[in-house]
Amino acid sequence: MALYNVGLGSVFGGIGAVINKNPEDKIGEIFLNGFWKGAIGGYLIYESKNLVGKIPEKEHWEYSWAAKMVNSAGTSIVENATSNRGLFEQWHFNIGFNRIEFYTKNQFKVRYKIMPVSFILTTITASKTKFEFSRSLQTGELIFSQSDLLLDRNKRAFVFGNVMVIDTNHLDNYFLFSHELIHIYQYYDYNFINSYFNKPVMNWKNKSNTFNRINNLLYFDTQGIILRGLYLYENSANNCYFDNFFEYEAEFFARRGRVICP
């Protein structure tokens, strides 16, 4: 799992750096620059997932906040790598559809943005379920519950983008929460995809004041489309729902195990 997380950050960090390079930059140097930065970010992401495993081990929801801080640092560094920025140039912190960005270059700035895809998914979820304020506050994630989830979907919990829904009778299940939290982190694992569009986005900003204002308010979380496609592809030729790399990773970090298909 360390190889996957570090490899994902490093390889795509290098590719992104090349996509976003300046005209005078040499491809080889820029790729290596993005590669090592992405590797650092990928390692932090890996360690954040290890921290998720502490939630059921110690039976403390608050480990979710520690994991979230480390995960935010890791995904921020990978985004910096793919954007061909300095290692510590920009940071972000997500709570549901809310994204807070911190800029450290030249002058320190803080900017709030909304992730529109996550916002839409949260709105749909909120219309059909109950918001669990206390558990959300404990964990730093938007948690919803549904009393008949097991009957309705034959599931104890599921993640919709980066929004978690848990059957009411299983809200205190540490292992279940940790498994689903890894799925939320998988949503952020592919943030680097959004950085690949930095140049066309910048061109649109320069040409349109309206788009510039929109871009200052929104962070386009388009990675969910790619992630969903990869998930469905993983499921297409497998024996059961859980015979899937993304499910395997979630179970690995939640309880160092794997769901076995019948």
C-alpha cells in the first residue's frame, strides 16, 4: 500500500509538473522535481491512512482529525508538485464541500472555496438522510445517517463522493467508519487531475472577468468522475462487490484485513 500511495503521488506529480512547466523549463528536470515532491506528498497520504486505522484500534473518533491534518498536508504537496509550484507554496483543508486554501508565497493569504460536485452530492444526501452534527464535529467529516439503509441498499454504510452515510444502528461502529473514511481519502487521492487543467483555466481567467470571479469562489472537484470510472472498471470483471482494489485498500487500513468474496 505504501508503494501505491507514494507511486501515485510521485508519477502523477512528475507528469503534472511537465504539463504545467514554463516554456524555458527542461522536461527531465521538471519531471524529477515533480516526482520527488509527489513522493513526499504520497508518503504523507499513506501515513494519514495508517492513522485512520488508529480509530478502531484506540476507539477514539478524534484520530480522524489527526489523520485529516496529515492527509491535507499530503494532498496539498501532491497538488503543488502537479502544479509545478514550490513544495510548501499552497495548502488546503477540506471539510465536506468546504475548501480552505492557504497561500504562502510572497504574502500569506487565506481563501475559502466551494467544491461544486461535493456540494451537489451533499445536497442530495441531506434531502434524504439525517445530518449527524455531533459525529461530524468529532471526526471532521460530514456524516449522515439513514434508519433503513440496510434494508434500502443492503449496506451498513456508503460514501457519496466525500460524504458519508451510515445506517443509524451502526453509527458507533469504529471499523465501519474507518473503512468508509478511506473511501473519502480516495476521493482526494485523485485531486491531482484538477491541476492538469491549470493552464486552460488560467487562460479563461485572463479572458473572462465572470469566469475569474467564479474560479475565485469554486474549486472544481472533477476527480470524482475519474475515480468512479476506475471503481466501476475494477468491479467489472470481479467475483463480487468487494473484489476490488479500492475496497481492498479501505479494508486494509481499517482493520489490516480483506473482505473475502463468498
